[in-house]
Amino acid sequence: MKIETLDEIKDWFIDTPSPLAPAKYATIAILRRTEDYAIFRTESDRYTNSVATPMSRKNKEMIERALILASKQKAVERRHQNKIMRSVKPDAEECYLKDFLCLSCPVCILNGGIKAVKGADELSVKSRVLYQTAYSILPLQDIVESITFNAVDEKTTKTDQALGEREMVKPDTHFISAVSILAPTVDELKLYLYSMLNTTRYGAETRGLGVLENKLLALVLSDTEEFSALGLTLDVYGELVEPDTDIVLGYESILTSTDEVCFNPIKDKVDLLISGSQAAQLEAKIRGATPDLKWIDKMYKKAGEYRESVLKAGK
């Protein structure tokens, strides 16, 4: 799968995945926007996951922000990577979360897992995809709504008393997320970006809720993780919302704000920075790409080499 912007810098990436990873981090800033009502909560609670944070870097007044926990992002994006593999290579070895990981495919070698099988092929792979919690830019009180639900009698078409109430995140709510990939190959980064940009449902009850749009804010290649999701959130709030509390947030304004305030100041200390209009152009190229069997087979070959090197080291 050709993506010229990334192919032109392929020398920065490692050639084959390795458990002895060098200090190379591809860190991705992502804007996640709800396009429907969404539920982000733990299974036992009917309230949205949230935490108190400073309003912005300069304003230390505490406000409550909604969260999309890292685990809720990782599972759904890994599943979508598996769907891509099955679509392009339907004869590949079966692999799925959470109890049947093959630990020999590109998805497993990137995302990790444990295969507790007796004998010489027992294997453990550490994840190289490092997620952060995603934070809502606006305060919790501005982005959630409690909705009452009930059931309709199929025969009488009447509703009885309300069955309960659920707190949901409203449509057009913006979250900022950050994901780092440790020592990726260029193809692993392509796989993550393509899969993430095409993943559309997050949270609970996704059969009828949780549609999200993911947009690329920046890609930073460096020897460390240069920014955090919370830091970006505080910067955007301070730059856009504090001066104008009636502002209607959008991708373009957030893209420009993060480019000017967050990323330009670090461009001279990192190996590569793609932000602002360049990030939007890269996203368009990724969305326009199509995974093919030759590309997937190449990734499977390198995943197999990784697996064999780990098994030999354990003997």
C-alpha cells in the first residue's frame, strides 16, 4: 500500500519488528468527534467516565471533562485491523480477541498478546501501540445529556413507565487523543493510521450508538513521546474556547490551533513533524489508499520473522 509521504521517509523506520526496540516513537495526535450519541462509561455505572482537570494551562480552575479510556480505544481499533486482514487475506490463520490470538500475524506483533500453549511455541508479545486517555475539549456539563428510555408493547403499541435513564455524550463533541507506536516499520504505521481513520464506532451499545469520526492532527517522529492528549486539550481550550465561550469548534480551527501552539514550538527538536495542512493532506492520502494482498503478505512475512526470533531466543 503506497503512501508517498511516508514512503519518502522510510529510512527513519525499522526494517523488521524486534522485541529489542530502539527509542523511536511515532506519536499521532487524533481528533475524535462524535457523529451520534455515544456512551463512554464502565459497565457498572450509568454515568459518563470523567475526571477533573485544569481548564487550560494558564487557568488552573478545575473543570470536569469526559473521557474515552485508552482500553476503549485500543480494543475497537485492534478489531478493525483484524477485519482488514480478513478482508484482504481470507485464508490467513484465524485470530481474534480475546481468547484466540495467533501471535503470528501483523496485528498481534504490533498490538501484543499472550498465547499460553504448552510446548515450544508458547509466546508472549508486548504491545508497541501505546494509547492515552482521550479528553473532551469542552466541560462535561456542556456535552452530556440524560435520556429516558422505555419499551413499547408490540401488541398494544403502548409504552409503560420509563425503564430507566442513560447519560450520553451529545453528537458533535470533540475529544483529543494521542497514540504512540514504539519502533514501528513504515508498514505498521500505515496499518495503524489506515485502520484508525476507518474505525467508526466506539463505546457501549455500538449497534445503535457511538459513531465517531477520526481526524489526523499531527504525526511526530522522535526519540520520545513529545506531547500528551491532556496537554493538547488544555492548549486548545486556552487558545480557542477561553477567548470565545460561544465558539463552534471544528476540525479546521483545532488543526490550526494545535499546529501553531503545540507543534511548531517542537519542530526543531524532533526528527519529523507533520501537522497543520500537511497533516490534512496526509490523512487524505491514507483514506485514498487501498490495502492489497502483496502489502499484507509482506507484513505477514516480517511478523513471522519476529515470531521465529523470539522463539529461538527462548530456547
